[in-house]
Amino acid sequence: MKSIMQDEKVCYFSDRTDNLEMHHIFPGPNRKHSEKYGLKVYLTHDLHNEPPDGVHFNRARSDALKRAAQKKFEETHTREEFMKIFGRNYVFE
């Protein structure tokens, strides 16, 4: 499935179009759910897999993506569905 987070192939954080990689927002066992529901974004390599700013090294950046993804998911699903699938609430209101 294509991303529900982005319409264009640009870095989610920087809007750059070079050196892009696809990032599944929810890792590990939830990666398959990220793919199924389109919860993935394009990131430049440095913002994906390089310290200190890459999402695999920067907890704040990773958590921001997870919050945005949950909010996007909840535009068409319930919070209960999100919790059942992903097992955690990232949006604290």
C-alpha cells in the first residue's frame, strides 16, 4: 500500500527529493501493520539511518512520526482499533 502520510515522494521532514528511503513508522512486529495501513514516509538517508538526527537514533523525531501516524490513522479508524493493532497510544490529549 502507498503512504497515507504523503502524496509526493519527498522527505517528510525536509522536503528534499534526493537520497530518499522508505521508513515504516512502526517497527518490529508492527512493521507489517505499517505497510498494510500505509503508515510510512520518505526520509533522506541522513534523517532515516544516521545519528544524531535519523529516526532510528533520535527518539523525539521517531515519537513525532508515531504521533502523526496515529492521528492520520484515526481520521478513518477509531483509537480503539489503533490500540488493538499497534498496542500503544502515542497521542496524549
